[in-house]
Amino acid sequence: MPALAHHGVAGVGAAALEGPGAPVESATSAVLPEGGTLLALKVDHARFQRGRLARPDVEGDTSRFTMLGIGYGFTPWFSGYIFLPHNVKADESGGFKTKGWADVSVLGQFGFRHDGKAFSRVPKNESLDEIEDWHFTVFGGLTLPTGRPNTRLPDGAIDPGMSTGFGKPSTTLGLTATKMLSDRLTFNAEASTLWFRTYRYATDYTTGTDFTTRFGREVRLNGGLAYRIHPNPEQKLRTDLSIELQYLQLGRDVVDGVGEQGTGGRMLYAVPGVRFYWDRFSLAIGVKKAIWKNLNEQRLQQGAEGLEKYRLLISASMLF
């Protein structure tokens, strides 16, 4: 199940002892049971490398994205979610920090499966054979402009990357596929895109003018495997190891109609992790690190995707 945030994506995993395994961060094909409610918490802590040309008064050293979420299964094949994010972006060397509640996300997820003959919606109760079929979801949603886009730096300048809101709604659309390759091994894939609208920011006190910004579109292609290493049905326990590869393509930010230097690029992340299940509770921990990148004007970039020393991912969910 997906959630979204620029410079950080939070996801929740399915709390289920039986059936397919779930990755740490990527969206999965698990829809909620009809009438079921999922409470979720996700923490994404990123520490960034510092480039030679980085300005300590502008660019961030660390970011922490905390996501609170609630989901509800309206039918066996359709789930809805609301996520409330809280962001902390810090420049430790400059002593400047922005923090606050960010833009609320609203998402819907439609689930279906293929039994080798035809596609059908996810039924209310699935047999073990049906659980092993290919499962898919289509999801989509938007953010509501509830955060603060016009956060000012100490000198009165406005840096959209350090703000806690986008000013206007952003939109996401994606597709997932999941298949149990065996009773212990699960394959998961996700393709999604996130795009932003142009927003006019308030007057920058250092220049005396206002300006417009549109963040670059994000395209994600993720694939992963989850392997069940320790099932204990008697005590309702399960432990899975997972590995994900995540490709991210970022478009250039556009300021006053012109592509911004030192923004955007392509990168590939590896995300090894572990997920623990206890009855209807799930806890996942992973570390995310770029293993390849091709950034636009990389020497000018700081505090952006692809330049993390690491990202620590922790998520927990409880199904009622």
C-alpha cells in the first residue's frame, strides 16, 4: 500500500501471517479485508553527503519523514487510505531546521488477480490456491495542500525544498504485481509516477520578488523478493528477509518557467530488510542506499535523492 512525499516515500506493509511476503518500502498488491482497518506508522530517516559546493545556509544535512496512516477495506477489492506526514529537515552545520505537518495524502487501491485463465476482482475469501495466483493492484491519489510551502530561511529567503508543503495538490498513479513463487518466496513489483503542479511562492526577502516552482516528476520502478525464514503458526509468529531494487527517475525542477540546474537525475537503490509478524501486527526495518546514480549537475546537488549516506526505514502496522 503506497503513500507519497517528495524526497521520501513512505509505505506500509500488510499485517498477515499467511500468504505473500511484503517488502519494506515498495507498494504491494495486498488489499485490506472488507471491513478491516489498518493503522500504520512509517519513519524514513535520511542522512546526506555534503558536496564541495554545498551552501550550509540553504541545503539540508538530514531529513526525517514520519507518516501516520489509516486504511479501510470498503470491499474485498477496494481499500482507501489517509496519510498524515510530519517532516523534519535539518542543516546541522548551519543550525537551521524546518519541521511540521506536511500535505495530507488520500489514496485508493483497486485489487484484482489472474488465475491463469482470466482476470477477476479479489474475492471476499481466498483459498490457499487462490492466494498463490498473480495479484495486482492499481492505485491513485493526491495530496492536499495542508503543509506550509512558504517556509523562510534565517535571511528571509524561501527554499521550496526545505518547506513542509507543496502549495498545490500533487497526484500519483501506480500499478503493483505480486506472486508467491513458493510457500516461502514472494516476488513483488511496482511501477508508479508522481507529478506536481506549479505554485507561486511568496516574496523572497533577499530578492524582493515572488517566484514559481514546479518540482520534477518522479517515476519509480521497483522489484523485490521476500523470503519467509521463520514461520511459527502456534505462536502466531513469522519472520521474512527481503531485498528490493528501486529505480527512481527525477525530472528537473522548473523555476519561473526555466529548468533548474543541479536538480533531477536517475538512480538505483538497494533496500535490504527484515519484517516481523505477530498475529495482526507487523514491523519492518530496512536500510536504503544508492548503488548507482546519474544526476544532473551532480556537483551542484546537496540534500537530494541519490546523495544519501543512507536512509533508515522503519514501519509498523496493525490490522483490526
